[in-house]
Amino acid sequence: MTAAGRWFVTMNFFVHSFMYTYYTIVSTGLRFPRPVSMMVTTLQIGQMLIGVAVSSCIAYIKWSEPGVLCQQTTSNLVFCFTIYLTFAFLFIHFFVKAYFPWVLGLAGKSKSTAGKYKKLANGHGNGLSNGKAMNGSAVHQANGHAGEKNGSVQRNGHEKKDI
């Protein structure tokens, strides 16, 4: 394994340890405070940005110091950089859309655009666990979680205001 590969494996193990523990607990129906959800996404963003940085450093060493032995192939560097940069963009976009919708001009828009991300970020569920209804039927389902309809949550067949 190359030195860069060790960075990627270590980061992936660390972040996924938190991420899958979080998702397992959420799948039982327990809810975490919003900052915990934000922390999970922040860890994922950090992993992607470090991946971009490591790929960039290795590319710099490979191309600026030709006498130094580098185990990374050019195609592997391009692939790693592209994947990490793409995922960084996607996670950052999700983070802003889920937790700060007004930055993208989504504040005040219908629940179908801004609201579904606000409540459902990182697996928060309102009435569903792993895509299955609990105590009622789901009105809206995103990524296997939650039931929202125009600012209200439906439980036991009755609409209630946000909880």
C-alpha cells in the first residue's frame, strides 16, 4: 500500500466509525440534537477536503521533484483528486442546503425544497425508520426517513405541528 493509501484508509475508518454508529442509533428511532448531525456531516466534509489536500501534495511531489520515488500513478492521482473534490462539493452543498438553506436562497420556499433537508439531515426521521412507518403512515419519504407535509408531521394518522 502506498503512503497516500494509508491516509485514505485511516480517514475512511475514522469517519465511518462515527457515521455508521450514528446511523445505527438513528435507525432505532432515537434522535440526536442537531449539532450531532452537523458534526457527522462536518467529519465527512473534512475527510473529503483532506483527501483533496493529500492528493494535491502527492501530485506536487510527483511532478515538481522528478528524482523522488513516487508510488502513485498519474491516473490514480487524477482519480483520487476527482473523487475527493466531487464528494467535497456534494457534502458541502448538502450541509448548506440542510442546515443553512437561506444561504442558497431557499428560506421561505416551500417545504418540498428547503424543509425536507432541514429536518431530515443525516437520517433524522419523523415517523419512519429505514423506510417503514411507525405509528402511522408517511406523507413524504426522503432517503428512507421521515414524514413531512407542509410544516406538519403526521403520526397515528393525525397532523401535528413540528416537533
